[in-house]
Amino acid sequence: MNRNNLQVVAIVALVLALVGGGVAWWLHYYERVEESVDLPRSGEARTNPLYVLKLALRADGAQAEARPSLQRDSHRLGERDTVLLYNDPRTLSRDEGRALLDWVDKGGHLLVRTPPPGPFATNTVVPVLSQLDVIPALASATCAGWDVPGPDKRVKDPHVEFCNGRRFRALGTGGAPVLDWGDERGSVYMRLAHGRGYVDVLSDFDFLDNDSLKDAPHIVLARQLLAPNYRAGTVHLIYAADMPSFWWTLLRHSWMAWAPLLLALLAWLWRRAQRFGPALPAPASERRSLLEHVVASGEHVYRYGYAHLLHEAVRNAFLARLRRRDPHAAAIGGEAQVVLLSERFSVPPAEIRDALSTPIARDHAAFRSRIATLVRLRNQL
């Protein structure tokens, strides 16, 4: 074996050793692990903040429905149903508030919140709340403690609730308070008896949304709120679908489509746009176009009494095209030719006879009429 072959064998052996070592190292240190990745929400879970609450109620054997608005015409409320108005009660009309209280009087259970923090006038009429003589407070929101003891009767994780809500006060004329949770700053929760049903007024419902309901204190509080008619009827979860506008969604999530189209449109407009270069010098005053020369020559001939020559030139042009298109009509001549042309062009014979005859000198109207007729007939051939 010569020297070159030994070098090739050595190189191949070295490469195989490196590959084998890499594979052995990979198999020794490689470890298969599982990783959970939270996918973005889609469908109802994206638009319905009470979607988890609806699934939890159904899993617990209760009937639950969720929809963006009340829709009392298409969804009739039973006497033992529960309605939770998650959104701002100011979105209701007075008639809807009055109808809800009439339904509560028959045994329904209504849960409603106060208007969220922000500009609020004391004389603002809030459906349901104004009819129950519940007055939302003007002061800023303050938290309320909510501690749920564990199995060992000790509180491990103190909680606070209603930090983003507006407290309220009840005048006591709209119903008898069954439960009241508050202090001198106002109430954060109150259950009012109204006829055979109940109305629960809360500062906010933040603890019921999809991200908060996983905490044990929130689950306990939600179960206590729904206690009056729990499993006795359907729980109607009314939320306000905070959907962005179509144009904002298109602008934010579909830029991969509209950005190239916009660039293509701008490029097309740039290509088709008029370019403004340097100003061209004005043409010399002595230059004339061919048409101007022809017009000037005709006016000169006509002015000096040679109109018959112009008429003869136009008539010869007409007859020349007539010989090419209809040799028979051009060859017969005389009155027979006039009759034949009259039938072909649907023109009175007298008009054709005048057009073919030479006009009287200085008869401007006759000259213009004959020239116009000959040009029209020539264009129709």
C-alpha cells in the first residue's frame, strides 16, 4: 500500500471516529422532556370573559348560558333563573331595568354591579340601581378583605377583593338588605330582597373572569353569590363583548396582506405619475403646421375668386373614392348617377345634384353646403 492510500485511510478513520464520538456524546447527554405551551385563546374563550364560569357551572350540574346581551325577546327568563349582568348597568334602558325587577319580584335572582370607576355625576340615572334607591359612591375604589380559611381553619393566603370597583350605599327604600358587606366608606356587596326574589349589588365582577376564577377564594365567593337559585333554574351570564373594530383588526393582524398591496399600489402610482422636467423653449414664431398652411392656402384661393377650384378638388376626391368602392356608379354619369347615389346614401337627388355642380361665384352658403355634402358622402363610402 503506497503512501497516498495510507493517508486516505487515516483521514477516513479520523472522520468516522469524530462522527462516532459525536453520536455517542449526543446519545449520552440527550434527554427528552415535555414542555407545555399555552396557545392563544380563540372562539368564545377570546370574547367571553365568563366562559370559564359557564363551563364550571355546567360541570357542577347547573344549567348555564352566556351571551353578549340580554335579548329578553328570544330568551325568556324562568321564575327561578339567575341573571348576572357583567357589564356596566348604564347600558340597560329604563324599560329593561323595570322588566328585570318585575321578573325578580316573581322569584328571580339578579346580580348587577355598580358603574366602573371614572367620571360619574350624582344625578346619573342607573337602571335597576336607581329603582332600588342604591346610590353609587363618588370616592375612589378601596379594597375589601376576603379571607377563606383552609382545611386546617387557618388563613394561608389573605385575599382582597373589589379593588377596582365603585362602592355604594342603599337608602333602604328599595328592598330589605339581607346581606351587607361594607364599612363606613360604603358597601362592596349587598343582597336585597325584592318580592320573592333577590337582587345582589356588587362593586365589580373582576373575580369571575377567566383568569381570576382559578383562585379558591374566588370560587367560594362565586358559589355563595349564586346560592339563592342554584340548580333551580338557568344561570344567564350576560357579558359585553368587547370586540375591536374590523378596521383595527385588519390594520393590526393583516399587515402581511395589505402592506405588500399598498407598496404595489404606490409603485404603480409612481410609475404612472407625470414627470415634470425642465421647461421646453417656445417654438419659433415663423413655424407653421401643415394644417395651418393648407387652411391659409384655401382661404387665399377662396378670397381671390377661385372657389370653383376648391369645389372641383373636393368633388374629384369624392369621385376617385367612388370609382374604387363602386365603379358602376362612377361610370354611368348624368342623372342616372344622381338617382343611384340618392338611393345608396338616402339623400334627396336635388342635394346630390347641387353637390356635384359647380357653385356660383361669391355664393358662400352654396359653396359651404356643397363642400359639406361631398365630404359627408365621401366619408360614407
